[in-house]
Amino acid sequence: MPQCRFPLRILAAVGAMLMLSSGVALAQGAGQMGVAAVPQAPGKFCECRFSSGQYEAYSTDGTCTVQRYGGGRKCEFGFAGVGANPGVLSSLLGQDAYSAQFRLAPEILARYLAFAQTGDTTSLSDSKFIEAALPVLARASLFREAVVRAELPIKQMDAEIVEFSRKYSEVISAVFRGKQAPQTIKWSPNSQFEIGQGFVQLDFQQQSQLLVLFFANAKR
């Protein structure tokens, strides 16, 4: 049976806030004044399509992560950097890393709400924000007890995400703003990153696909 996890209390709180901003059309953020837009491929949604083809799950249209693993039978969702297992994250990366999740989460949420209300992707496309937020968002659905039981090398995956965000935050920002075309980067013998309109995705050894969605450029 496919599995999908997301803290119910978080869903309820986020749902209440999203009701205030429903019905707003989303903007792509490309083609800003004075900048020639690069043609963009379709973006992604924060969704999980299970390998059976009989089930799918989806979450919000921004600052969301979903990790698909277990042969496409399991998915782990996170939102705004919230969702990591405290014990797993603290034991593998230390208490400071766990505390950092909650230091940045309010800023991530504030930027998402601004996007949800206006459709403006500018604040979610800032390179400094991307560098800080990409690892935090990814950890929300990476550091889970079920993922540990699946024996995925989550500490190695996290290290690759952190290094990638440092080296490619400017490129990610440029793709998000329509100044560069989407890219696929072979990062290591085990992994590659895809940068697209509003998202970064890590494919690791064909064992795990971790999507970090900063914003969707269309309604689902």
C-alpha cells in the first residue's frame, strides 16, 4: 500500500492560512521589465505519483518538498522546512541543525504567503534565500524515521544538497527568473540535479527522487 506522510497539525494550520489567499492567479516570474525571458519548460507540482499508477498525492504549490522512494511506493512530504523527525535530524546532524530548521521556517512561510497572495515569485527567487532555504526545505522530507529504515544514505544526500546550494544558488535564481534555461547537472557518480522553473530535484542512484518546489508556475 502506498504511504504518504505529512503532519496533520501542520496541514490544518497551513490550510487555514491558504483560505485567505485562495483564488489568486499564479505568475511565472519570467520576462520581467528590461529582461529578455528564456523560453521555459513546464514546471513541476509538489505531487507524488506512485509506481502502481493507481494513487497520487499532492501538497501546496510552493515551499514544499516531496521525496519518492521505495520503488515508487512511498512518499514523504514537508512544508516550509517543517516535517523532519527531531530525533533523526539531531542524531545525524546535531541539535544546531534541527534548531536551524525553525529559525528559517518563519521566513520561508512568510515568503510563501506573499507568493500565494500576489503570484509574485521574486522573493522566492532570491539567490541568498535559495542558498539558505534549499537544504532546510529538503531536510523536512529527508530526515524521517521511515527513510532511515529504508537505508537511504540521507546524510550523504544532505551533504550533496548543501554543497549544491552553495555553488549553484545564482544559477538556480537565474533559472527561476527566466534568465537561464532549465539545466540538468551530473553532480556525482550517484546523483544528478535538475533545475527547472521554480524547482530543484535530486535524483539519487535511482533510489530516491527528492523534489524541492519553491513555487509552481501554474495551477494544478
